[in-house]
Amino acid sequence: MTTPAASLATPYRSHTAGELRASDAGSTARLAGWVHRRRDHGQLIFLDLRDRYGISQVVIDRTATPEVHAAASRVRSEFVVSVSGDVALRLPGTENAKLPTGAVELRATELVILSESKTPPFYINDPDAPVDEALRLKYRYLDIRRQPMADRLLLRSRMVQAIREVHHANGFVEVETPTLIKSTPEGARDFIVPSRLQPGSVYALPQSPQQLKQLLMVAGVDRYFQIARCYRDEDLRGDRQPEFTQLDLEMSFVDEDSVMAFVESMAIEVSRATRPDRPIQEVPFPRFTFDEVIERFGSDKPDVRFGMELVDLAPALIDGDGTPASGFKVFDEALAAGGRVKAIVAPGMAGATRREIDELTERARRFGAKGLAYLALEAGGEVKSPIAKFLVAEVQRGIVDVSGAKEGDLILVVADTTVITADVLGRLRLGLGDRLGLADRDVLAYVWVDRFPMYKWDEESARWDATHNPFSGVVPDDEALLVTVSGDPASPSPEDPAGRARALQYDLALNGWELGGGSIRIHRRDLLERSFLLQGHSLDAMHEKFGAVLDAFEFGAPPHGGIALGIDRWAALLSGQTNIREVMAFPKTQSGGDPMLEAPSAPEAKQFEELGLRFVGLPPRVRDSSGHADQKRDEVEV
């Protein structure tokens, strides 16, 4: 915790609870804060007084100040008090080296109880005490008093401050974009807000400021950034919340390398300003293509803090004329069907128990694989495996050689389609890397991934979907693939050459999480319309959804590009957390609820009436004017 400037002195305090040092001995001071602990030794009462800056010990002596001692006798943990007195050195042998203020104490001459406290529902003065997360969220204002949570919010604040400083120093303009906008497809459901003044119409809460920041580039702002609030109505998990914060930036007259170079230098500066104790694994950040990371790591957000890369076993399973000839039907059939047989090598796991193997197999099935084969390389090079009887000795040796396995290692094999094989092994790799402690938890391993496929074919809707942002530009060499369309341009086909196009898209990953993604945008109306056609939008529909951008591109749009990085994810990663709720002051639960404010809540009938709405479907919880919830009504009539 940091010490504030002297200007933070108020009538309630001359110093903060983390500020006093040995050099202050002999002076007077007034402190204010929460009682962290109280120890009553009869004649002497000791209070540990806490504020966000630290803890100071206060001593009340009944002999010297009986009135103050009487007041202190009423004090309990989490009472808010203001104390004044003399700063003195602690008696030799009683110093507390764990506290910056541990050399001194405040000998109280006055104590005022500013606010009393009930007994908290969990220990606030024990940072290691296990507390159910539901209870922490219900009493989040108490949870934030605990040092671990307070420290994470302070880290997040330092990170955002560093972000702003870097951008302002590099000519960026901070612009706030509206949070009531038009609903447009961005990959997730919108949260919508009915308009009272325009009945029957709705606003949407932005999933991102994408169109607005591109319009700012057309407007000549040149370099824009924003710490933007965004909203997505999607299922929650450890790295997702319905409302979140992102660093949003856009730059004009740039190419991929220009944007990536700035973002990389900014990320390095912010990381070092926020966590100077955590080294960055490699600078410049490693840069991989999408195809390369899928082939090597089975993920487009690879954790490169450890090896255990995916290995193609085909060279050991195919004979000289290219025919699958491993002798094991599952492998041979997968290869014959155009699939893959790949493996990861778990170091030191040759002695895994049957239960451990079964758990890994079950995980592989949950991830989509039909099964999981394994070969344990025991002492002396002997291969132990249920499938060993199907593999001739030459094939067994080939698998060991190709995989690079050593004595004591366990080879885990998946045979399936290219996509499933990569995804399953990629997930198993991350889980085993964590379980085996292969990744250095202190290291920050940033990595760039680029050259993503421009589109992926959606069989159900018979259209091409943008793999990332629908405004992403296309690699110049592949631009002709978008223009050359099979058959009717308004009726996309999986045979369209566009399926081979690569996007000017780049993602920044950190320690196995996607930190954010960006792209160089299409800035020509004709090419953007062609891209939207491939994505199933008619000319009328695209004008309805994206008319402002399409029209703006006819008034001189500069080449531009940018990126959005998740503030919540970045803060979580820098503070060593696995859930973004741990760095958010007031997050939602897994079901999207707020147990502290009891949101979402039932609306009043009058609110529906004012908006010209009625609820049809599940029986609503509608409150009457007295606040009572009526569960029996089928709908609210207007």
C-alpha cells in the first residue's frame, strides 16, 4: 500500500495509518480509520488502526488517559475511530518489522468513535481466511476492506493510470463514445434499452465502440483511445462478465506493423510500471501465424511459458508410399480420412496411475475426442501401452523418436479431425502444464498471433461469418478472393474463394489468455459491401446496420486500424488471478446477478406502461407501486 501526499490531511487525520515512521517520533499526529484488531491488557489497550494506506498501532494507557481508556473499552473490530496523540518509538523488542509503521506507535490522548460496526459476516483482518465467494459478493464493500482485494483494485488503478500516461505521451486523444447506440451484430447478444420518447424503438448498450472509433478516424482525430465500458449478453465464465472494461484504440495512416509496434511498446511500459517485479519473458514479443499456433499449441492464445508442444505422429505411422500403416485401426482410419494423429509428451508421468489416465481420457472426451491413447516410456526404453500390441516395434520406436519422449515420460495421443485433434490436445496441454508446474507463474509471456482466416463457413445460416471483427481488412494478396465470388454475389457458397482469404487481424495473448484483438480495417465502401455480402447481409440490411460507416467512407476515409485489450483480463493476469471477478469492484455472479444490490430486479408495472411495453412469456416478477412483487400475472397490459 502506498503513502499519500500530505494534501490528504483532513480535520479527521494529519497522517494516514501507513505513513508514520521512526523519524516522526516526538511529534503529534491524528489518525482515522477502521479498528483492525483490539487487544485489551487491562491497563493498556492496543488498537491496530487500518486505512487503505496501512496499519498503525495505537496505545491507550488507563493511568495517563482514563477517559480515553473508557472510550477505547467500547471499541470493537471495524469501528471507525479518530485518534490523536504523541508518536513514540516502540519499546525495544516490540517493533514489528512486517509493518512499515512497525517502529513507532501512537500514544493516544483523544479517541472519538465516528461509527460503530456490527460483527462482520467474515474475518476482515485475516487475509488468508477462506470465505465463500457468494458471501464476498453480497458484502463486497466489506470484502474490499480486506487487503488482498484492496491491493488488486490499487494495482488495477495503477495499470489504468499507466495506460493513460502512455497514450497521452504518444499523441492519442481520449474520447468518450455513447453507451446508448444502435443495435448491430458484433458476435454476441445486445443488451437493449427501450426508448420512452420513441415508443417501439430501442437502444443497445455497446458491445464495443467499433463503428464509432472508425468514424473518429474519418473525422480526422488520427489517434483515439478510451477506457470503454462494454456490454455483452452472453454466458459467463472466468474471463467473461456481462459488463466489462476494455482499452479501445484506433490509429490512422497505419499498417499492421505500426499498430503492433505501438501496442507492444505500450504493453511493456504498462507492465513494468504496474508489476516491475514480474519479468517479461521475451522482447520483442514472439509473433506466430494462426496456422502455426494451432499446429504447435492447439490454441490461438498459446501459453508459451512452457514447451509440451503438439507433435505430428504421421511420419511414424505412414509407410514409404504414403499409406497409413501403423497397425492400429484408429490411427490408420483417421489418417486415411484426412485427419491427424498428434501427441503431447507429459514429462515424468510414465508412472501415472490408472485413475489418472482415466481422468485424462474423460477430459479428452468432454473436449470432443472419441478417446485418448497413451504410451508410457519406462526405464530402459520399454514402451507400456494398451495399444502396444497393435504397433510393431518399428512403429513404437518411430512414435518415441518423433515425439521426443524420454524415459519416464507419458505420450498422449489423439486421432481425429484436424480441428478436434488440435483443440483437445491444446486443452490437455494447458491443464497438464498447470498441474505439473511447468509454467513460471511470475513470468509475463506476451505473444502475437496474426494471419487469421478472414471467414468461417456457417452451415446452418449458409453464410460466411467473420472470424473476428466484421470490419477487418484482408491481406492485400488475398483481396481478389473477396471479389471473385462463385455464382450469385448475394448467395455465398462454401466453395467461394473468400474462404481462403486471410485477415489483417492480430491478437495479443498473455499466459494462455486472449488479452485482446485488433485489425487493419477495410476503409473502402465497395470492399466493405462485398465483405458484408459474403456475411449474408443484403444491401438494404447492411445500410440499416452499418449505414453511418458506409456513408462516411464516401467522404475520404484514411487507412486505419486499432485494437481492444481487456482491462479486466489484463489486471487479473498481472495480479496472478484466474477469474476477472477478483479485480472488479462490483462484479456479477456466474448467473449474471448482483447479490449485493439484488439485481436484476422486477420492474414496476408503471415502468412497462411508460415504455409502452408488456411482458409476454414466462410469468414476470412485476412490482406494484408499493414495491410488492406479483408473481401471478401472465403479462403486463398497456
